[in-house]
Amino acid sequence: MAISKALIASVLLSLVVFHLVEAELTVNSSKGTGYPKPTIDCGGACQARCRLSSRPNLCHRACGTCCARCSCVPPGTAGNTEVCPCYANMTTHHGRRKCP
């Protein structure tokens, strides 16, 4: 009887220790690399991106949203989306490209 109580206690203790170690690993892995995300001047980048747009207000609004989420804006006034895949892959609810 004493052996079974000791066995149950040791199993419970090992499960608690295992759970604590797993929680610590989860917390440490979610911290990332510790380096801050590079900041970008979204206003300036979107101003350059939208300067030839026929609908500049719409372009600036969409570009600003995409820049805030992706922290990048492709160079030039159109195209070059391979430079920023996040920017290129963002779509609207209707499946059209969101970012100008």
C-alpha cells in the first residue's frame, strides 16, 4: 500500500514538472527573436506608391492598411509585389487584391 502511494505521488509530481517545463518552453518560443520589427514610414512609402493613382484617397487608405500589417511597401507606383509577399497576398472579402 505504501509503495502504491509513493508511485502515485511520483507520477503526479512528474506530470506537474512536465507541465511546467512545457509551459516554459511555450512562453520562450512565443517571444520570437527578441529583435523589434523594422519600422517603416508608411505615410511616405504610400505617398510614393500612390502618386500616379487615379483615386489617391482610396489608394492611400488601402496602402496604409497593408503597410501597417506587413511593414513593407513595394517600390515604384505599381508591380514589384515580389519584394513584399505579405503585401501581394492580401485580398479583400471578394478575393481581389487589397493592396495597390
